[in-house]
Amino acid sequence: MMDVLQGIGYGIVAFAILVVIGLVVLTKLGDSVAECATDYTYNSTLRQCVNATGGDATDPANSAWVTEGYLKTQLGSTGLTGWIPAIIAVAVGALFLSYFMGRKRR
């Protein structure tokens, strides 16, 4: 039973590493494709277009930057990775149920 739990643990860790790498790559991609209006420059720290006079800041409106933000949201804690606790609970519950069901048959 511990072998199965160890396999599940390795799978979850690998999944988390892939999500983090994906988020970093998507963020850098979004920063590189951001397009600002004429009097604005992109500030990668704020991740917004900042007016040269130091005034207001707005989000870039090009479709690549918007799509990157959407994909990042879908991978983040409100999206795909939000299912990890439920997957762990179901997997551990199934392991315990199969262990106790297997003991009754012997």
C-alpha cells in the first residue's frame, strides 16, 4: 500500500512542478508580447502599461496578453491545481477501501 501512496506522491509533485514551470513561462511570454498605447510603456514589475509622466496605469489590451492572463488563471489555484486536494482525498480513500475489502476476502 505504501508503494501506491509513494507513486501518487511522486505524481502530485511532478504535476505541481509542471504547473509552476508553465506559469513562469506563460508570465514571461505575456510580458514579451504586451503592447501598450502610444504614450505608455510596459512595466514588467507592475505588469501594466504605465504613462511616461508617471500618471495612470492600464492593462495591455492585445489578445496575446489577455489570453496569457486567462491561461495563467486556469492553471492557478482557482483552476486546474485547485483539484489536487480532491484527487488526493479520493486516491487515499480508494486505497483504504481496497485494503479493507481485500482483507475480508481472505
